[in-house]
Amino acid sequence: MSQTPSATKFASAPTLTSGGNDILKGINATGSTTLAKTLALPKYITLRQLFSTSKVTLFLPSESAVQQAISDGSLNLTMTQNTTNILTYHLVAGIHPSNTFNATQFLSSFFKNQTFVKQGNSFQVLGVSLEGSTLQVTNGVASANVITPNIQCNNGIIHVIDSVLVPPKNVPTTITQIPELEAFSNITQNYNLTGVLSSQQATIFAPNNGAWNQLGYLAQPEGIVLRDVKYGVVRGVYRSTDLQPGALISITGQVVKVDRTDGNITINGAHIVHADILTSAGVVHVIDSVIDPTESSASIDPSFSLHYLSTSSMIQSTQRPKSRASIMIAQWWMVVALAAAIVTFIGS
């Protein structure tokens, strides 16, 4: 999550349950007149139906937030696709009052356009956390503060936020927006690794600028740099809430160790210093050192891997259920990959 601003006292929230007010009508009642007028257009009938769905929560950008997004070009209400993508990203299933958030959570939005979301059958998520009295919503790069929470409607609840959140973009585009990943971004572009980073359903452990500078990457052989970048890419989407002590398998077939103590997460001893940068294909975690597979293998207990090989965390909760056979096959291949990595280490 990004840095949390100073706490903001919530404004009093109206209740719109009387008179058949659903979330769609509540948008206009909260003062978001521009969005209300836009949604009334015939071409947005599908969105109107979606906002009338039972038991949903809408993180509604305020009128001033909408005007700002229009001004900076991130929101174009004349373009149906742009408007639909952004508004469905602010709508999540379930009723979530502000008092239900006490730690970082990830909620599945209604944004699932597979041209933009490369996570199999998953819907894109947004992160929500409560710091003090400030409820914050984020796409991992930018954040919005809830300024008026808990507007009750007869089909759900509205939280008014102070900015528009753009759905997560692909990894190459996303990392260019993170100053501490400038070196990592340059490496991936110079060594033509953007295709590797754009893999569907991937978790990327990306060393920050200081880590690459400490390594002296500019003087390192190309093969070493390529190896270290690829080693930090793991199949599957593991947000900070999913990372528990255990082991993951890199796309190189090697073991990546995860430790967690009092909420502090390390990857082969490297600390995660900026977690949960959401992307269209998964998530990026910034780490404070470059993880080297040749140096880390000796510290990995092979039995550690059983955590992730035997839990459901490998199957994203927002995906459609898979057959037992397909799950067993996937786990078998991970066992084979793990065995190969251990044999390689023992023989080295």
C-alpha cells in the first residue's frame, strides 16, 4: 500500500434506504452529478443494471475527483470503454461498511475485461486498508481516501472517495510509475525482458534502485543480470496477504523462500519494502536486495515447500473452481520442478 496521509475525520453520511433508493440513485443524491448524468445515457444501460445488483459496495469518486480526472485525461466520459472500465473497477461484490476494515484487504471488483485483465478468469482487485481513522483504497500505485463513508442504499453501500482510481496496467507500464524501480525498469527494457514480466498470473519480486546499485549491475555480465531478474518472477498471484512462510517456484524452476515474522516479509532474506503494486497480470513487490539463486539455495529447507504445495493459496479465490484432477496435475508438476531444483543444488 502507498503511504497513508494524515487521518481525516469522516463527514456524516446520509441514509438513502427510503423511497427505493438504490446505488444508482444514490450517485446523484451524493452530489456526483456528472457521473449521474453520464450513466443516464442509453449506451450505459449495462452499467446501470450492474449498479442495481444486490449486495454491492461502490467506492464513488466525488464530483471534484471526477472533474480532476477528466482534466488530466484519465477519465473520458465520451468513451464507453474507458468509462466502463473505470467505474466497474470502483464497484465490488458484497456490502463492506467502513468498520469491517482493520487490516489490508483485497476486494474483487466487477472489472474483468480480459483485454485489460490478464489473470485467467479472475476479476481485478483493489486494496483497502484502515490507518487510524482514514480508510484508503488503492490500485497499488495511486490511492484515494474515503471522505464520506457508509451511505446506505437498499442494494448496498457507497463510500465517497477523493480521487478516481485507474485500473492496474501491465507490468512494464506500471514499474515506470514507481521511482524506486527505475533501475529495474531500465534493465528489463535494455535486456528485452518485458515479455517475461508480462506473463499472466505472475508475482514479481523487483529489487529497488539501491539493491541494483549495491550489486554494481552495470558492470555485471548480461547473463547474471538476466538470471537474477527471471529468478524473481513466480507463477501465480501472491499478494502480501497470501505470502506465508513456505516456498514458491520461480519461472526458472528454482525455489524461492518466503519468511514472515510479525508482518515483515522476506524473500530469500530480502525484505519487501513496498508491497502490493497491482498489475493487470498480477502483483509486484519491491525488495531491498537482489536475490541470487546460487547464494540462497543453501538456506532453503526442502520441506518448507510443502506449505504452498498443499494449500489452496495457489488457487486464486476470484477464479472459477478447477477440477480436482487439474489441481492435482498442477501440484504434481510443481513437485517435479521442486525435486529438480533440489537435485541441482545437491549436485552443485
